[in-house]
Amino acid sequence: MIDNNFAAEHKQYLAKVKTKRIKILFWQLFIVFLFFALWEISARIGILDTFLFSCPSDIFALFINYLNEGEIFYHIATSVWETILGFTIASILGIAVAILLWWFPDFAKVMDPILVILNALPKTALAPILIVWIGAGTGGIVAVAVFISVIVTIISAYSYFNGVEEEKVRLLQSFGASKFQILTKLILPANILNLMSIVKINLGLSWVGVIVGEFLVSRRGIGYLIVYGSQVFRLDLVMMGVIVLAVCAWLMYEVFNVLDKMLRHTKKTGNNPKKN
């Protein structure tokens, strides 16, 4: 009887969770629809100047034109590839440096003020220098993306590594565990979800770096579409680029968000095994 009541309550709970998710999705879609509807109406009745703000219908028509010509895929593929390279290099390099800082405390003390200074630098303002040093191509754009996100990765990951409970580290040391074993058996597993959060942050920062780089030197990519549209006063092209950029960034973020949820679910079920 108790098991039946528990099963019924569990079903009710799952139904409430599902209903809540549907409501949240509805309001998200409603807000987006309302925004574009008000934008279109305001442009049609003259509240907004279409020369400065364009309107959703014109933007959609321009997007269909680029879609039919196939040109939009070329620009999207370029920016997505540069972003993937940027955030992959930044994530791997940043986590590797953070591990070195954790492994060698004296090295961390030496690097601490340097990291603080690098983090305080206006990185987007230094993008032209990086591009001059590395070259006006994909390498330069990827370098900007890496530079913008790698320092944040190092500082965040190192902070997470040091945040592991000291008692657990000492317990492993008392059993004779090596530093490598402590790293692989405690530090990294304890921070897997934190590292996934860092990766998701890196994704957004890498998009910023790629767009900045494309503003400066690229002849292809979403950033190029935006800056070209502003140069020739094609605000519909600018807004189309911004919307395409937002959709691409959101889709890539959702991919990692799904992975993050899977990891959290795996960790939760692993920490709470069912009793026979």
C-alpha cells in the first residue's frame, strides 16, 4: 500500500515538473514572439525608423535570399569553426595551466599577480595587436578568442581545484596517495561539473573573440556580415547577422547544456545508488 502511494505521489511530482517546464517554454516563446511582433508593428506604423532599426519582415526576407543563394551557410560555418577552435584551445590550455598551478604552489604564487594583471587588461582592445603578431587570417581570429577566454579559465579552474575540502586531500595523503592520484581521483572528479560550467562560459567568450576578430580583418563570417552591413548602412543586414549570431550561440550553448544535465544526472544517480 505504501509503495502504491509513493508511486502515485512520484507520478504527480513528475507531472508537475513537466507542466512547469511547458509553462516556462511557453513564456519564453511568448516573450520572443511579443518582442518581434512589437518591433514589426512599431516599424509599420512609423514609431521606429526602418532605416535605423529595419523590421523583422525585411530581415526575414533578406535571410531567405541569403539562404537560397547558400551564402549564409558559408558565413555561419566560418564563424562556428573559429569559435569551436577558440574555445577548445582555451579550455584545454586553461585547465592544463590551472593543473600546473595546483601541482606547483610556488609557481602559482609567482603567477598570481601576472594573472590578475592579464585578467584586468581590456582584451578586445588588444585584439588588433594579436592579429598583427599572428596574421590576418583564421589563426589571428582564433588567437583573439583564446586570449579573451583562457585567463578566465585558468583563474576559475584553479579556484575550483583549491576549493576541494582539505580534509579529503589529507585523508588521501594519509593513505599514501601520490599527487597524481589525488588529482585524478579527487580534484578532477570533484570539479567535473564546475569544469563543464567553465566550458559553457568559454563558449560565450569565444564567440565574442571571434566576432571582434572578424570585425577587424575577416572577409567572411557572421562578424563580417555585421560590420559590412554597418559600413554600407544596410541595417537589415546588420540585424540579420545579429539574430543569426544569437541563434548559433544559443544552439551551441544548448548542446553543452544537455551534456551538463547528463553529467549532473549521472553524478546524482551515482551518488544515490538504489538499494536492493
